[in-house]
Amino acid sequence: MFQIIGIVLLFGLVFGSYIMTGGNMGVILHAAPHEMMAIGGAGVASFLISNSMTVIKGCASGMGKIFGGPSWKAADYRDLLSLLFMLTKTMKSKGVIALESHIENPHDSSIFSRYPKIMKDHFAIDFICDTLRMMTMNLEDPHQVEDAMEKQLEKHHHEALHPAHAIQSLADALPALGIVAAVLGVIKTMGSITEPPEVLGEMIGSALVGTFLGVFLAYGLVAPFASRLTGVVEEDGAFYKIIQSVLVAHLHGNAAQISVEIGRGSVPSASQPSFAELEQALSEVPAAG
């Protein structure tokens, strides 16, 4: 919502101030199509040259994140803590071997199936199951497990940020591409140097529209999109840090309730459940089985 409001304000205030000071929109509207063809076309071409298909697809899905915000809401964090509570409680009461059937076939698990949205996140499920699988192989040193999980998180986070970096690179290129379009306009103008001043003035004005559009698109739209996507990826990354916090806390010998309370501290403030809310959610969790 705020992104749409921001875009409306951006166009309204920039072009509104231009019109209020006597600017002629006809010059911009006349020049915009072919200037955008040069700037936008060159931008898209350079974007395709510099990025893999995986990153390009990530940018397309990233546009939904820019306007939709983080994937995980307050209820999802409560569900994650409840899921981890069930897993750690089962490990405490029956041992990690009792979880083998759940981690080998999470889609058939009575524990995992209670949380369908989390089940749709393949990395979250694999991250939990792979870590628990390490524990079944007697890797119970909290520091080794934490280090292994940290490397997985760093890899995932680095890859998740590729689309934001690609969009930022496009933003960095647009002002220069705007200058390219403007220079072409100046070359055209110099080829018509014998024309009357009013004709030359219109041609120079059209050329400068290219510089304007390059800078306007870069710093008004594309760079803010990259910044917003980076923020969303950072916040969504906290979801996986909670998994690490809870499972490492469990390996340090903490009770299940203490482990998830440690994980609660890693929840982003805007979505963090209170102690009472978490206690209520955990009270609704079925007995370990």
C-alpha cells in the first residue's frame, strides 16, 4: 500500500511542480516514447546480459515481495515456534530417534502437516530436517551444529539477495543510459544546426528528457525497489534464524519451553508474540508423539 502511495506522490509532486512553474508537458510527452525506447531497451538488454535466468526469475517474483511485503506474518512466527516446540519436546521425552519418521517424510508427518504454510517453504523444512538428521547421526556438539547451520543460512541469504543486487545494478546504470539517450539527441540536434532557434530549442529540450528520465527512473523508482526488496529479504531471513536459535538452544540442554522462548527473542519486533501469546499458542500444541 505505501509503495503505491509513494509512486503516486513521486509522479504527482515531480510533474506537478514542473507544471506549476510553467513547464510544458507536451515536450516531455513527445520525447518520452523514443527516449524510453533507448533507455528502457538498453536497461533491459544490460539486465539480461548481466544476470542468469535464476536471478531474472527471482526479480520477477521479487516484484511481488516489493508490494506485498515479507512472506511471514505474526501468526506464522507463532506457528514456527509451536512446530519447534513440538519437535524439541518430542526429542526431550522420546529421543531424537523418535523423529526419524517425521524428518524422512515431513509431508506425511502428523507434526509438520499441522503447519501447511511452513510446509510450502522447502528451505525451512529442509533446514529443520537436515539439522535433526545430523542429530540422529550423533552430531550433538552445539557449536558444530550452529556452525553448520550458519553456513547454510549464509548461503541461502546470499542467494536470496541476488535479485535485489541485480535491480540495484540496473538503477546504477540508468542515469548513464539516460546520458546516452541525451547524447544521441544532441548529435541529432547538431545535424540540424542550420534550423531556426525555436526548432533547435525543442530538439535540445527533447534530448534533455533522456537525462531526466534516466535519473528519475533510477532514483525515484528502481533504486527504492531494490532497497525495499533487500529489506523484505532481510526480514524473511529472520524466520530461519529462529530455527537455528531454537535447535541450538535445545542442544545446550534447555527445556523445550526455554528453547522456544530463546527463539522468540529473534522474531522481528513488529511480528514478535508476547510471552503470554506464545504461552497460549504452546498450550494448544498436542502432546508429543
